[in-house]
Amino acid sequence: MKNTFALSTCAVAIGAMLGTAHAQVPTEQIEAVVVTGKRANRLSKGATGLPMQLKDTPQTISTLDKEDMTHFGLTGSNEALGLATGINVEQYETNRATFNARGFEIQLTQLDGLGMTNSWGTVVGREDTYLFEKIELIRGANGLLTGVGNASGTINYVRKRPTNEDGGEVNLTLGSHGLKRVALDYNQVLTADGAWAGRLVVAREDKDSYLRDLHDKRTTVYGVVDGQIGSNGVLTAGVTVVDARQDSPMWGSLTLVRTDGTQADFPVGSSTSQRWTYWNTMSYNAFVEYTHRLAQDWEAKLTYDVRHGNEATKLFYAYTDFSTPPKPLNPDNTGLSGWPYRSLGSTDSSVVDANLSGQFSAFGRKHSLLLGASRSSARNTADSFPALSNAFMPLPAFPYDGNSSPEPTWGERTFASAGEQTLTRLYLATRIALSDSLKAIGGINAVRLVRGGGSRYGSSGQLVDPKTEKVSPYLGFTYDITPDLLGYVSYSDIFQAQEQSDVKGDVLAPTQGRNAEAGLKAEWLGKSLLTTVAVFDGEQKGLSTFAGITGSGQYYYVPKDVKSRGFEVEATGRLGKDAKLTVGYTQLRLSGLDGQDTFEWVPRRTLNFRVDGPMPGLSALRLGLAGRWQSDVYKVGSARQDAYFKADAFAAYALNERTTLRLNVNNLFDKKAIGGLAYGAIYTAPRNVALSLNYRL
């Protein structure tokens, strides 16, 4: 009876703080307590899987929250990540991009802390940020999260969940290039005692582009419900459906180098595509999560996540030849030929994870423990249709129009590639209080990776290691120098399977290495501002590096040893009650075994910032400015991009308590730049504007 009274009192207090109509929970309705408490007190598990504050984690972690993404009009994940500290977005086609941090491609993206590594690093399409409460960017080794990983980092998309209050919002947006967008986010408490609640998120976007003929249409629907099971269990289940259709996409990118040694400077809207092309994807994602409180400070959690995707394409690749480096353009911009391609494909993946976590007492102090097991699998298959006409034909001088190469006659559907992999792991992480100030964070993974078939992008070579077993440790220490200043060090082994193939078609062996990091974290202004200074040293051996294209049109790679050393500085939080600030700087060096620079397309220095706040004397008006500067980059045999700076700005005016009007201006100074050189080159978007109306329901 004593415990029942205490839990009920806690629920009433939480409800009062949130101002919910369901706060007054009678003592006998104990089933509503656990879930409402969890809704109010969800914590990130960051880089270790343990629930810790950002300051206490021995790695650098940045966050893009819902407020930032709304203010700066960041509706797509690629655009949002472009404003994150230490993250470089390589948008090498209109529908494919890679992200890198600390010199290495980010190959681990997660939803709510779960996901399987993508050893290609390539991401098709983009996520609609309206689905997420925040995006966490964990830089450095990520093996403790999945058992495999590299020295770059992890992108964790944290989905919106039900809350304790009825209500929501609707957004309407109009903008440049025919942008039309409508979005709805609504939460409903489903039972009188507050034990069950549901949330619906819908976003639809339809727009043209600054690129010739490109048109995007995307619809995203996400529904989630959570509630109480008995007196100690919480069940959450959700479904996401995304229908993305893209007309006239670029497959491959611009050729900018000429035979006379000059670099072409084409109009910013230049495209290699044809009007008959498209790239359509349809994905379905469902998850169910059950958490059960076992005892004071202990809980068990079981999560199952499943995803299915369909992909249909008609594409057009403009190329000079398949040599390495590729043959340049002629001085009159001729020399390109066209390769039409058509395919149908599907992907299936699933993750099941079970863990036990909690706190225990020993030697007069409290410690944390996480113990779990998981199994993830991924399968892909693709069929293609051979072009029976208009294939490998010379093209007019670039830039040409979208009717320069008619759609070919297609042959019969034929099998192209298929592959599968399964990762099973046991993991343990713990945080031990060695003293009041000194904490040790340690973890270990035992993984078994089994692969078969070809890679996602068509390799049909032999697997060097179809089955791999590996044990990897993680170790970190934090020390509270003062109540507001913490020092830390961390170390992790690196192990990452690879799908890329060598010139013979055989899949490369896994890359292995290490990552070490040390830093200081400090809280200021009553813990409202967090600063981080970190130095890092990472090494990967046998890392797949693009080397060329075979005569049959297959990309091939060579193993390369790469070292990354550098430092990062970031300050993020609030300045006073209403103003927000994030500023981050990264500097690094990338070298091979010979000590010479490598991966020259990765900027060695980047600076990102976001700042916003109310206008003095006019609190209804909120202004914001964000920007990114990067040092110069180039690629041997390809293009060069000088150092440049781009800025975005917004002005939001509260018409009343429920209605806000916001103007966003992207690329404020209309800077022309190449968006990335890792796999190709396209120009970034010129200055564009959007006007949004937000109404709270």
C-alpha cells in the first residue's frame, strides 16, 4: 500500500507539471502510472546504450531537435545533417548521398537506437524530419551500438512518441520551384485514465527543382500508440509508410574537367537526366516494443523492427568512358555518351533486440548495467531490363535538354543481383562508479556475421569471409573535475564488413582498426549551455576505396589503410531564457601508411553554427541565422571546389497564441558550389524561399 501511494503521488506530480487533463490518477488506477512517467522522462542512450546525460558520455554527441528543424525549415534529413557539427553531406546524385565524419563514411543509421550497418554508406532518398523528435549525431567509434562499425559515427533518428496531452499542429508551406507542403502532427490520449495514447504524423510534399526537369513528390504517414500492460508493462507499436516518387533524377553526376585542363562552369540547374526517367521507392516500416519493470531501477525490453522496400527505376547515365580516371570532356563540352537503365528491386530487413538494464549497488555506490542479445538480417534482390536501342550513344554538347536521348525499347526482365546477411550479437555495457568523481564505462560485443550472394549494388564476386566472428571491446573513463566540468577518454576496436568488390569481382575483406578520443565537457549558465572540446585518433586498415570502373561497367575498389587525427569544439544550448546557440568546428588530417594526405575530397576544416532568438522589444518576432563554412576540396582526375560559406535565415512572427507565420531563406547569399566530390559532382541549390503557416490545434 505504501508503494502504491508513492507511485500515484508521482503520477499526479508529473501530470501537474505537464498540465494534462489526465493528471489526477486515483490510487486504484495504478496501471496508468508507469507509462505516463515514461512519456515524461524518456532519456537518450547515446553512444553506449546506457541512459546517460550528454555531458556524462565519453564521446562527442550533437543533437538537432524538433525546434531547430522547424525554425530553419529543415524538412529533409540531408539538409538537416548539413548543419550538424562535423558532418559532411556528399549529395552526388539527386536521389543518393553519403555522409562522412572524421574522414570516414557514416555507415550506421538507426531508428530509436536500432538498425543494421550499411557497409556501402549510400543512402537512397531522404527521411522527412517531421517524423522525428530529434536527430542524434554520435561521432567516433560505434561498435558498442551494433557490434560492428567504423571510426566515423552514428546517426540516430528518434521518432515522435505519444504524449500525455491531446492536441497537435498543422503546417502549410509554399515556396520556390513550386514547393507545396502540408503536414499534420496530432496526439490523442485514448483512455480516461491516461494509460493509452496515440499519435499520427502525416507529411506530403510536392515540388519541382532548380535542376532541369526534376520533380519530387513524397507522402509520409506515421502512426504510433503506447499504453499500459498490467501494472509494470508498457507496450508501444508503430507503422510508417513512405511513398517517394522522383521524375527526371540524375543517375551519376556532372563531368566538369576538360581535356585542355580547364574546369567547366555550367549553369547551376544543369542535369544529365532525360524526361522519361524516374526513381520511385515505397517503404513500409513497423515496430513493436515492450518494456517491463522487474524491480526498483530494473527493466527488461524487447523490440522488433521490420522494414520492406520496393524500388522501380528508369535511369540515364551520362559518361565519357570507363577508364580511371575517366576521360575528360572535350573543350566544346562534347564527349559524353548515354547509358539507359531500368530495374525493379526490393529490400527486406529486420532487427530483434532483447536486453536487461538497471542499477545495482556495490562498494557503497550505484552502478549501471546493460546486458542483451540481438539478431538482425537484411536481404535484397534486383532485376533489370536490357536496353535494346539507344544505348551507349553519343550525346550533344553539355548541357543538353531532356529530350536528347529518347527512351529505348526494353528487353525482358532478367535477374541482376541478390544478397543477404545476418548479424547475431551478445553485448554488455556497464558504468561503474569507481569514486564519487571517477566513472568507468566499459562494454564488449561478441558478433557473428554471415553473408551470402552479391552486394546491394550488383557485385556477384566471391565472399572472402562469408562467416565472421569477432569480439570487440569498448572502454571509457569520465572524471568530474568540478560539478560543471568533466574530462573523459574512450577507446574502441573497429570491425566492419564490406560489400565492395575488387577488379576481379571478389568482395573485400572486413576493415579493422581502432578509435581513441579524449575531451572536456563543461556546463555553463546554470547548465543551459554545454561546451565540448575533443581530440580523436582513428585508424582503419583495408578500407574499401573507389578505384575505377571495369569494362563491363562495374565499380571496383582497392583496400586502403587510412588514419584520421584531429579535434572538435562545440557549444550548444541556450543563452538566457529564449535564445538558442549551436556552434561547432572540426579540424582533421587524413593520411595513408606513407604519411601522405589521402581522401582529398573530405574537407579538412568545417565550421557550423545556428543561432536564433526573439527580437528585442518585439517578442512575437523570432529571428535566426545558420551557416556552414568548409575548406577547399578536390579529387584527382575530377573537379576542385574552393573554400566557401553558405547561410540560411528565418523570421517567424506569432500572429496569436496558436498561429505563427515563418519565412525561410536558404542560401542567403546565393553561393554557387559543388555539393561533394566523393563519387561525383552536382551543384547545390541556389537561393530559395519558403513561407509557412503553423497552427496549433
